[in-house]
Amino acid sequence: MKNTPLSERVHIVLYGLRNSGKSSLLNNLFQQSISIVSPVAGTTTDPVTKAIEMEGLGPVALTDTAGFDDYRDALGRMRVEKSASRLETADIVVLVSPGDRPFSSEERAFLEHQKDTALSRPLILVETFGDRPLHSSRRDLSSGFPRVRIDNLSGSGVEELHRLFVSLTDHIERERPPLEGLVSPGDQVMLVTPIDNSAPKGRLILPQVEVLRDLLDKDCTALVTKEFQLPQAYASLVKPPELVITDSQAFGYIKDLLPPEQPLTSFSILFARKKGDLSYFTESLKALKNFPPGEKVLVLEACNHHRMDDDIGTVKIPRIFRQKVQKDTRFDLAQTLPVEEKLRSYALVISCAGCMVTRNVMMRHLGILRKLRIPALNYGMFFAWANGLFPRALLPIPSAALLLQE
């Protein structure tokens, strides 16, 4: 569990005013000193995320944030924005509020705003400084959310908070395993995993690792091969595998090496379903027809990596797009969506598989794009289309097959 990726964990974000007791609460939840605690307002300057195994919830990522009332200067406002951005990842939000003081205007506004999203993102109100009397203005006040009093000095109330976390389990939308509903125990699945110059040394990329682990969890047999070894590996099988999963960039190379009836998809397409909205990606493929000249495309990559001469986001996708879609197209690269005003200047967004972000983040991005009527693809969908493997590469996924029939 210690090695569970952060993007796969239940995310709990501690949010609140400066000196409300967020860092002390984090330390109490871990039962060790994780965040620096000080009476000086603004001690926590950047979000601090730590992994923990929490009974009843499983792998959890707890995040301590800077106070959302730090508007003293430009740097403080940047801290506030960074803290607010962590709410995008949250499965559970914990508003940490000093119980010995009345609610601030910022806290009241935040609670009112959260009531609109309470069903999709549970919130718990934690009232700290439990060693002091509860402020009279709070005694008969119903926030509409579960509440618990915490004394960070003694740890009183922490167990009750943990029970509240567990009680919200059914309200958390957990990410589905990448092969859920696609394979059965005893199936044989072949994984085609090219090792290019941008791959991490000594290990597989995260989607490949997650797919391999999921196959083992589902009691399937996995055969892992490089792309140039595929013909020999495939010919050695007594019967064809139930499924072949490849790196999307190898689509063009392997499509002629497999029989046309062989079920085939990619790691990235599996993650299009796992992290995002496969129906929106499929619908957005229509945008590649008659794409207007002079438009801009945003390539969205969630992680940093060393860019090689044939980098997928800055070289391969622009090159293939100009060859097969529209030669007069401009490209930008970003790690997160720009503000709406700038976002409106793009005619299409092509995102990575999203293995380093949570489904919450990916779905929020897609929600914004859908609202602005900007089509979106991910790498796997684009490479499948560009290599003539649409709809074949989607057919192994039952929900996608149904979409294609509509």
C-alpha cells in the first residue's frame, strides 16, 4: 500500500484560515510530526501531501494547505490560489475552523459554496481548539455538514473524525481498475511495451504497471513483450490472447502484425475510460474532420519529464496532426488548463493519459471544456484515429462499443 500512486489514493484536503490548527490536525492524524506547527500566521506556505494507510478507507493522501485568508501581498495570494487548486483533487474536504471564534466571512462563504457540491464532494467541519469553550455564536448553528470538535493538544476528537471519514466511504467515487469488466479469470492478455528514450530508467511507466497489476489481481495470465518481439511472441501462443494492449505510439507499427480479428486497445485508451469521459473523447473525434486552418491546439500533459528529440507532446503529435488533419495548425503545451479567457482560443485539447492526476481533476477539466464546447481527446484516442484503428481500438470496451452503435 505504501507504493500506491498518489493519483489512486483517497484524497483528503485540510482547508481553512491561517492558524486554524490544520497542521496540528495533520500531525495528530499521522501521530507524528509531519507539518511544522507555529503560532506565527502563515507558517504553512505550500501544500504538504503525505500518504497514509487508513483503516476503513485504504490508501489515503492527506494534504495540509496554506490559510485561504492570506491576502497580505502578492505572494500570499499565490498561496491562496495554490491551496484552492488542491480542492480539485479532494474526495473529502475538511474545513478546519477555530471553534473558540465566530465563523469568518470567508468561512461562511466557503460553506455556502460547498453546499452546492456536497453530494459529489463530502465536507466535514472540524472545530479546533477544543480545550477552549465553543464560541456562543456556534452553539445553535447548523452548518449542514458533519461536525466534530478537536483538541489538538490532547488528540481528543481525532478518533471521531476518523469514524466520520469511514462513514463517507460510499460517497467517494473511487477510480475503477483499468481492466474492470474487460477480462475474466484465466484470460491471457499480451502487453506490448516499447521502451523508448523518454521511458523512466529501470521501470515501466505507470499505466503499464497498473494494467499488469490489475491483470494479476484478476487471475489473468500476462505476456509482456517489446514491439519488435511481438511476431515471435504472438506466434508462440497455442491460441490467440483474449486481448492485446499496446503503447499508443506503437499502433502504427503493430497493427499489421496482428490478425484483424484480434481484439486490440492501448494503455492510454484504458485510462481514457478510467480517468475521464470516454463518450466525450469519442464524440470529439468528429472535430478532426474538416479542422479549420490557423486554429490552435492545446496539448495537456500532467507531469514533467525530460523532453527528447522525438517527444510525444511537442514533436510527434504536432507532426502527425499536421500530416493527417491540418497542416496549418499551431500548438501550445501546458500542465493544467489555462483561464477560460485564454482557453477559448483553442479549437481542440489533446491530453495525456492522466496517470499522475486524479479522476476528479480530469473530470473537472473535461467539464470546463464541455461547457465551453471545446472538443477533447487523449493521446490514445488520437493515435488510434491517426493509425486507422478507430473504431477497432475501442471495441474491446463494451461501453465504447455501445457508443459507436448510437
